[in-house]
Amino acid sequence: MKQFEQRKFTIGILIILVGILLLSRLFYIQVIEDKYKVSAENNSQRIITNYPARGLIYDRNGKLLVSNQATYDLMVIPRRVKNIDIKDFCKILDIDTLTFNKKLKKCKRYSQYRPSIFMPQINYETYAILQEKMHKFQGFFVQTRTLRKYQYNSAAHVLGYIAEVNNREIKKNSYYTMGDYIGKSGVEYTYEKYLRGVKGRTINLVDVHNRIKGKYKNGAYDIHPVIGSNIKLTIDIDLQMYAEKLMQNKRGSVVAIEPSTGEILAKVSAPSYDPNLFVGNLRNKYYRIYRKDKNKPLFDRAMMATYPPGSIFKLPQALIALEEGVINENTEFPCHGGYQVGNFRLKCHVHSSPLDLKHSIQQSCNAYYCYTFRRILEQEKYKRPREAYKVWRQYIKSFGFDSKLGVDIPYERSGFIPNVKYWDKKYRTQRWKALNIISLSIGQGDILITPLQMANMGASIANRGYYKTPHIVKEISNNTIDSSYVNLHKVNISKEYFKPVIEGMEMAVNKPKGTGRLAYTKDIDICGKTGTVQNPHGADHSVFLAFAPKDNPKIALIIYVENGVWGSRYAAPIAGLLIEKYLKGNISKSKKGLEKRMVEADLITEKE
Amino acid sequence: MQRKAINIFKNLDYISILLYLALVFMGWLNIYAAVYNDEYNSIIDISQKYGKQLMWIFITFGFIAAILLIDSKVYSLGSYFIYGLMMLVLVSVLFLGKEVNGARSWFQLGFIKFQPAEFAKFATCLAMAKFMSRFNFKMMTFKNLILLGIICFTPAALIILQNDTGSALVYTSFVLVFYRQGLPGIILGLMFIAVAIFILTLITSSLITLSIILLGGVLGYYIVNKNKKECFFSIIFISIIFSLTKLCFYLFDIDKSDYKILLYSALFFLPFALIYSFKKRIKYALISIVIISGAIGFNSSVHYIFENVLEKHQSQRIKIMLGIESDPYGKGYNVNQSKIAIGSGGLTGKGFLKGTQTKYDFVPEQSTDFIFCTIGEEWGFGGSFVVISIFLTLILRLIFLAERQRSRFSRIYGYGVASIFIFHLAINIGMTIGLAPVIGIPLPFFSYGGSSLLSFSILLFIFIKLDSNRLELFG
């Protein structure tokens, strides 16, 4: 190894070179270069963040929904706190000396020299008094911030709320720093980038007494704040509030869509909460209260709850059967209180027999759809029900089921339409029969759909074969909305087959024996379909899918009332009232009694 | 036993120990200065950083005493065991560790936090020394290189998994040890060339760098073979191909950058050069052409590596270091403030406890990774000079001590210690003055933190212990 001994010199020289490099650089920075001495002796820099106003939110008719209000955070730089009259100070803030010391200690632990929040969101009166005496309280100052103000106690789930960023969000996006506000849910979350604007920054030179001596490099590194963009929602706030009123003291949801555009007119998840209770300091308190509520007011049922759809599922079933050619509009099936094969029996209510397609929709016959679904699955050309089911599932998926629609509100669920593997596993064979999954024919069994998806199905039928992705934002000032909301999504059903189905829906509301008679509204041609969803945990759910008017529809909506028993009992009348409200602006006298009954119905406390 | 105990104190290298104590003392003074507060010291919590650090200094002294008392054979014989144990700890911290600032690299034992990555350094150093001191060890065999790689990269990889890339880079410093033990100098040279190409490509452009590589190749050829004609011809050859290609592309309206054209020309030229030099039996022909091709390839992939292999914050730090991007209030905030703090110290500094920049919390992490700011601001260039000189003296002393060892194990370990110290010194101070990217590694004995102080002390004193027993023949 002696051969490499000389290398110790190379290594030694290398080490000395590193030292020389560091020292010469230090000599340059410390002795030669003057640049760094400008801010030396007394001058230091202070960065002031200028928060822009957050964008305002309007409804589709230009009514202001969300605005900003100023709040005042009392800040402290602990090191500068000097000779203050603690008693006087505490009196103004209405705290005791012990609290004062505790708070100051907490701020000190964060930093002696950097401002930290001594007391967040003091009210305006306190601010006014403090401001007058501020010169006496050295080390303290007030920072103005803006919080949200909600003009209506409504649409909480749509609007969402803002709150201080957490560590995870800061790590994810370097724009944010501690203490910034960020949209946490709803539109505030999805359109955060537009609403927040761009925060500004001023860098001042300050001396040791924190007196501003001018701008750092004449403001070369300053950033001007950019005000957040305003947003116009597709929501009609009057309709939204009316829907919330009708849904009060009930669990469930309402989603109304303008079929031609996919714009969401109203989206209710009941019970809801007051968005003004989620502003600033109040949020922590109420969040905790609401989270414990067993009716889950924080849970957005309209998009996150998934239910079996019930009888409204007969509509796509009929359309698929027509498209596949296994029935035509004149096909009749018998029904004597139900559908029976051997020992298997699926009950139906009492009605005349046999029925054709339109009447089967009007009177919501279960047996009709058992026959129809079997015909779809047992077609010769597909050999096995398993293969036919695959085809059927493709049709169903084209309605937007089993996947997220892509709405611009966060936390949407995709629902569930089983694939063949699911059934293979459940029945432990690939040779399962149509009869095994017959409950799907009437929208029961192992399928899950969100109210939003149901409403979207309503829009697809109203449009006779297509839908546009439902969305909540109509316009963003100085920006355009996502182009995907303009695209057409075709449903795999030919236009002609919608005619008999829609006529059946019309009859359900407008003709005697129709299950949706309670939705009937004078002068408006409403098409609807009731649904009663079996609920193993309690009373059945009441469902109604409707659109109106029949020609050139302006609104399609789903009403889902948990434990509402019959589709006709709550969901249908509520749908009728909402359509009337939206199309006519007010409720006709003859319906006032019904309206009162719906508003007063209490399905939450009754149960307890 | 008693005789040995007397020997211990007799043979200790007091020069190193004095230098060490000087550094520890200055280190503590600086932490005191960095967090000291002249006004409100009465109501400050008792658990101040300088108090904690003092406690750690005493704990460290206890460990040092223990290290000196343990028989030095233990370090040699137990090195693999210690290494294995530390690797286990590194693995377990991945699962059981406490997450701080996005890095899961801390263990919390009661009120004490410690960072296993710090202690992996001496364990790896021991294992490496043990492996390389095997009888008849040859550096340049394939098997040995692989095994050495495994010894050094295992801790580095585990530390990268903890999201602490900076601490993992320390192991690259062992290349100095390998060099001392027989790694060909050309590899060290190639590493320098690679770094130079990397930096050159980023601050100038691929085209300029490629031209410099080609001219450098020709120049190198001239130095070795002293043949003006051939060099001249090569340059003409490439220039002609370059011009012709450019003309063709222009005529056929093909849009290619000059860099691409020069690259094609060079690639066209290389096979001719290869054939020519084989025919003429020119010295080092193949190896030089391989090196030049490698350099060209590396040059063309620099941007790719920079954009895709490195993480965004890493590439940004490098950009800021090279002055390509200036962002004094974003990613470059630390370095800019730290330069202001150090620069404002001037020749003689503002005086102990008189620094304003570091006092007012302008420099983040000022008591840990950016502790050198306090030295620079309060003690000026004079203080910086003294601190760096003491470090350099200690490191050179370590090399001197290493060279006087009879046991190869001790010598290699000593080199390992010196390499780790010089790496930390260069990178830590380098990053505070904008010479190195900010990778967040501590300055030995100065940065606040018990783990770092204790681990550097253990690292050093194991060697001092080994050195004190150098006259005993073993290993």
C-alpha cells in the first residue's frame, strides 16, 4: 500500500483549497462587496402581505350571495411590548391579566420578533377603542383581514367555506403561507384559484425601532395584489331557498338542473347548516356541534349519499328494452298483484291488468319491468344473461351512472352499478340467471346512485337522449368556464324511444290513476315518475323524478326524501311546488294547503 | 487494566482535543448569541436552546469518557455489529419515527429527540474501514467495489427514504478515502469534469458546453501527442461538417438548433477519429474517445436530469446557487438573508451579542443549519477566518494522525473522519454564502442539536482512541 502514500499530499492540498475557496468568498462578501452592508447597521427589511379582496359570488340572476366583511386581528410583536398599562388594556379586550399573560407567552414562544396573532377577530367596537389608544400599547397593532359574509342563510353545501390553510395545503402549494385563507369545500374550494386573486407584497426597510425608512430597492420586489374574480353561479337562490324550506325537518336532497345546459338550478341537502355560522371564529364551535348531529348536516347528500334509485329506474329500463327491440310501446304484460315464477314472487300494488308500456310507467307496475328485464337479459343473441348484462350495463353507464359526472363541486361520489364479476362472485358461478338479479329491474338490489346522477338522468330524458355535465358556475369574471361543461354526452338510446316513455311520465302526473298526481300543477305540463325505495333500516324513502314543461323543458329535478314512505306522499308534491315556483315565480292559491303541509311535515323528530 | 488506563491519557493527541474543545466552546457561545435576548431574559422559559445545548455538551463529555475507557479493539472487532445495528435503527425510524417538517427522521424518547442519520455516519465509517483493511484488500476489483458500494449506499438510501437527501450526500465524501486507498485518480478527475459540465451547461448553454468539450478534447490530444497538424485537421473537419449540415438544413427548411447540428457533426466525426487512431496506434485513443463521448452524452442529458430526475426544490436551489434564478423572497430567501447577515459583519464583526440580522429572526434556521451567519455577523471576517482555520487545522491534523497509524483499520477510519468533516465544513458554510446548494446539513460542533454534536464527537473520539493505541500491534 505504500504506493499510494504520496496521495496524502493531494488530499491535503485539496482540503486546503476548499478552505481557501471558502475564505476568499467570505472575504469578498464581508470585506470587499458593499451590497450587503446597505441593510447592515440599522436597516432591516419587513415584508407586509397585502391580501386582495376575495371574489364575490352571485346567483344566476345576479343576486349577491357571498361578500366580504372586514375583521380585525390584534397582533403583537412580543419584544416591542413596553411599559403598557395592562389593566387598561385587559379592560378594553374584556380579559383578565392571567389570560393576557398566557396569550403573550404563547406568542413569545412562536417568536419574539415576528408578529403573531394575539387575539383573532376582535369586533369593530373594540377595534375602534383600541385604535384610539394604540399609541399607549407599544408592540401591539391591528391587522385588517376580510372574512366571508353570506347574504342568505342558504346553499351552504354549494358555497362551501373558507378557513386558514393547514400544513398539508401549504406543502402542496407554495402560494400559501401560514395564516392565509383557502376554500375548503363547495365552490370556494373548486374555484379557489379564481376567487382568491393574487396576494401582494410590500417590502419595506425598517430601522431597529420598526420605523419605515422606505421601500426595499424602490419596490423592485414588491408585488401588487390582484383582486379575486367574481363568480356567477347557476343557482337560482329563490328556488334554492324555497326548496330548502320545503325540505326542512326532513332528511334527503333536491337537485334541479336546466336540461339544455346542465346548469344546476338548486341543490339541497337536508338538513343543512347556516353558512354564517361557519365564518371565522364561530366555525370551530359549530363544526364540532354539527359533526355530532346524527342527521349529519355537514354531509352533502346530494352528491355524496348513494341510494338505490327505486322505481324511477324503470325509465332507463324501458328505454333500453325499446332500444334492444325486446318490447315496443304496445307490448302488454299481465300483473295480478305481482310477478311470480315458481316460488319467487315480487309484489306489486293493485291495478288493472294487463298494462302497456305507457300505463306501466303511469301506474308504476313492478311485474312489467320484471318481464322486460328478463327479456333483455335472456335474448338469444347474447347466449347467456352474463353477456346480455354487459350490454345492458353499457347502456346504463351512458346515462352517467357508475362514474363521477365531473361536477365542479368537490367530493362527488360515483355510485355503483355492479359489473359481471361482482355477480360471478356473489353467485359463485358465471351461469347466474336473470331471476337472480331481477330486483334491478325496479331499481332495487345492489345498485347505488347519487341524487345528482338521478337528476342528470331526468335531464337526459327531458333532452330526449343527451346531457351536459351538471355544473354550478355560470360565469367567472375575466375568465371562461371549463369547456367540458359545454360538451354533449349522448345516451345510447335513439330519440324516438323517448316519446312513449315521456308520455307515460306525463300520464303519471296528469291522468287519473297516475302515481304522481300530487305533483299536478295547473297550466304546466309536468312529466314525472314516482319511486318508493325499500329501506331495511326504517320507513321507505320517497322519490320523485320530474321535468317540465314536456316540450322544451326548462327544469329537471329529483326529490329524495328519506323515510318519506311513498313516492307520492312527499316527493311528488314537493316536485310540483318547486316546478311551479321556478316556472311561474309563485304558488297558486289552490296549492297553498299542500305547500303548508309539506313545509310543516317533520320526518326527523317524528321518528324519535 | 490499571496500566492501560494510564496509557490512555499518555498517548492521547492533545492537539486534536484542544482544537475540538475550542470548536465546541465557540459553538456554544454562538448558539447563545443566536437565541440570546437582552431584554426579556427574565421571563423566558428555562428551557432555552443554549441551556439544552450545554446539557448536551455534558452528556457528550460523558460519552467521550466512555469511548476512551473502552478497549480500542472493540471498535475494530465490533464494527460490523455496530453498523448492522445502526442500519436496523435507520429502517425502524422509517416506520416508528416522528415526522418533522416532512422528514420522518427523528426518534422521540421521552423529552429527548435524536436523529439516527447522524449516528449512521460513524457506524458506516467503521464498517468501511473494517472492510477495506482486510488482508490483501485491492481497491479496484469488481467484487470489492460492489461490496463497498453496498456498505456506503445502504445508509444513504435509507436516509433518502426519510426524505433527508442532504444527510445522505455526506457519504459521497468517502471518495477521498477510496482515492487514498487506490481508486485511480482519473475517476476523481472525471467527477470534477462531470460537475464542471453540469454547471457549465446550466449557466451557459448546451452549445457552448459542447464546443468547450470538443476543444478540450483536441487540446488534451495536443498535450499528449504534440501533433499540431492532426489537431488542426480535426477542427477543420468538424467545422466543415457543421457548415454543410447547417446549409442543408437551411435549404430543406429543417428546423434544428445549432446545438443539435454540432452534436450530429461531432458524432459523425468520432468514428473517423477512432479508426484513424487505431491505424496509427495512437496512445490512449480508445479511452479518450470514450471519455469525450461520455462527456457529450452527459452534456446532452443535463437538462433532462435537471428537470426530471431532481425534485423541483432541489433544482431550484441549484439554480439559485448558480445565480440563474433570483428569488430573494421565495426559495432564495434563506440564502439572501444569510448573505446579508454574513456580509454585514464586515472585517471585524459587530461584536458578541450585537448582531441585528440574526437577532431579528431574519435568517431562518439560524441556530441549526445557518449558525454560521451568527459567526459571520458578530465576528466578521476575522472570526470566520479563525473558525475555518481551526477546522482546517483539525482536519489536516486528522490526516497526519491517520498517516502515522500502523493499523490500516485506524488509518482508513481516520481518513473517513477527515472526509466527513471537510464535506460538512465545505457544504454548510458554502450554502450560507451561496457557494453550495442549500441541502440542510449541520456545521459540526456549531449547529444546535444534541444528535449532531454527540455523533460528531463520537466519530472524532473513536479515532483519537484508536490513535492512542497505535503502538499496539493488531488489526
